[in-house]
Amino acid sequence: MQKPTDLAGTLLALVASTSWDGGTELLRTLRAILERWAPFDAGEVALYDGKEIRRWSLADPEDWVAASDMVLHVSLEKAPLRADDLPDLESFSRTQGRMRICGLRALLALPLAAAGGPDGAVVLARSFGWAFAGAPMGFLSPVVGMAGLCLERALALTALRREVDHLRERKGRVSASEEP
């Protein structure tokens, strides 16, 4: 595998994919980047909004791998977590059990908040052990951190768009009711 050399270009690709679509294009771009540099069998983006964890799958089918305790741990520590085989996940027994059910053995979790973004993590898993031992962490960590910032922005833009559309619709109804 070649080394990642264009971090700036990759970060710009994430920023450019941030739009009013609720993060769909951003997640598609992130998936392509991660598939190239840290191939996975199951993957997800888990975002903690203070009340609950929202999840988006990066793989087909949509299998959630990480339990909330592991996602919150990675998010609070603001440091990646790599488990080379199932016994490494004893501290996160629900995630370990879920991985066992899904036939997965290795896990890599990267915090979204590393760059000051939202709380949460990108979680990747493989069906064989030591799958992420050679993952380029110096490349992946800033990419996932930027993805967190971009996802936060995409969700805010989408909420703003909905509010603007609602106000326009409301204004249109008021204007229509005032016509003679």
C-alpha cells in the first residue's frame, strides 16, 4: 500500500463534499477515503449529540458494531482505539459481543472530536485480526477530525435549509390568505 501523501487534498475533498444534504455526500467521500487507506468489512460514524448517538453506516449491510460505551470512551479520550483481536475489547463487552455475532475480529475507532469537532467516533472493523496494524494513523486522525467538523456543518446547514423552507412556506400561506 502506498503512503498517503496528499493530506491537504484529502481534507479539501471532505470540505468540498459538505452540503445541504444532511451529510450524505460527505459520508460517501469519507467512505471512499477510508476504504482506500484502512479497508473495512463494517464501518460506521457515530455522533453523540448530548442526548443520543446518531449513526450512519459506511458499509453494506448496515451493521452497527460499536456500543455506546466504546464510542463515548473514544470521544472523551480524543485518541484512537485499536483492537487487534476480540480479547483486546474486554473493557467494552457489548462491542466485543456485537463483533463476535457479526464475525468481526479487529477494530479501529477514531474520534470525531480530535480537531475540536463533535463528540463521536468513526468505527471500522474487519473479519480478521491485526487488520489495522499498518493503518496510517497520522493521516487518518486528521481526516476523521475534519470529517467530524464537516458533518457538524452539514447537519447545521440542513437544519437551516429546513427552517428557511418552512418560513418561506409559512410566508407564502400568509400572503395567499391576505389576497382578496
